[in-house]
Amino acid sequence: MLSCATPHGIIEFERGMMNWRPERGPPQRLELGETIVTACLIPSPQASIQGVVMFSKQGLIIHLSIPSLVPISSTRLEGWCPESAQLVHIHGIPHVILSHGKSIEVRCLDDLKKIVSIIEFENKVDLLYLDGNKLVVIQGMKTAEIQIQDIIPLP
């Protein structure tokens, strides 16, 4: 089971379902129909959480608001699903960084179909994480650091 803790409650993903256990109010279940493999929380300007982006095994990307669970957008990746994901804001524009196999894709959260950039690596990307203005890419025993502004062009 995959879970994410927010200031508003806990999100759990299990067997095509999303369970929302808010701090206040009754728990809710949302049928997604696909198994979620990774998710990113979307911070709000008030240092809270305003949404979640979920990625399924079958390539579905779903963006929901939190705590209302209102769908904001969704799209389907053709022929692949992300293995790791991170969310970054550049000049107020949210971007999703996705890894799959030996590559990383950057997409604008407001238009998930649009690919901003792609980076290819020699080895499989095992993990992504953010360290300040750097994206740290783990590939087996190797680590690469990439400046965020090098992979996301200025608007």
C-alpha cells in the first residue's frame, strides 16, 4: 500500500482505490480503477497541501484537489508508467519530473500532455529526489545532480 500524509489527513492507495482519511469529517473512498504506483503532493502558497498527482501502472496521471477530491485533470502516458516522480515550481509554474527506465521527462502540471524536456541516462534511474535547486538522480551506485533551471526552461 502507498500512502501520503497531509496536514488535512492521510491518503492511501490500494488495489485501484484511494482512501481519504481526513483529520475532520468522514473517510471517503474513490475508485480509480487502476493501481497507483507513485504520487506527489502539491504544496499550496500557504505551506499546506492543495492537491495530489497520482500515477498508475497503466500510465494514467490523475490530478485531484485536496481535501475536496475534485478532479482537476488527467491524461494517459502512451506505453509507459513513471517509476519515480517529483514536483517542482519554477516561477510559480508547477512541473512534474518523471523517471522511467533510463530517462527523465519533465511535464507542466497544467498541461500533462506537454513534454517540456527529456533527459537520457546510460543506466536505469532508480530514484529521484530534490535537494534545494538540484534534482538528485540515483542510478545504482551512481548519483547525478542536475540544476533544476537546466531541465526546465524559463517561461
